[in-house]
Amino acid sequence: MAEKSFRKEDFIKGDAEDYKLQFRKDEIGIGSDLTVERIDDSGEHEVVMANIHRNDDYVEIFWSEPFNGRLLFDSKVTFGE
């Protein structure tokens, strides 16, 4: 599995009462095995059940507040396969 770290500052305020992250599909692929992990107060990673939406060029992850964490994904599945 590959990973892409993100920070609270990477989140964008959404239309509703939520925040989102955007990743280009050519960065992370289009595979269905996406796992979102948040770094908790003790520095451990915990899996969160975030809403994930895919559109033409992006994968968007929605959550109620920004957090530091990482996205785990299958590095073998690439855009266009």
C-alpha cells in the first residue's frame, strides 16, 4: 500500500458544515481500496469512516473538521487502467 500524508491546513471548507480534501486521480489512482486515517492525540493512526466521492479528475474526502492524517491506497491501480 502507498500513502499520502495530509495536514489540517490542506482541508478546504465545504458547502455544508464539513471540510474536504482533494486528491487528483493521477496521484492516487482510481482503486476502491482507499483508507483514511487520522492521527490521534497520542500520535497513533486510527481509521475513520470518511465520506469519499469520486468525480472526473479528483477523489474528494469529507469530514466534519480538519485533521492531520494519511490516505492509504493501492499503488498498483493507476488512472486509465
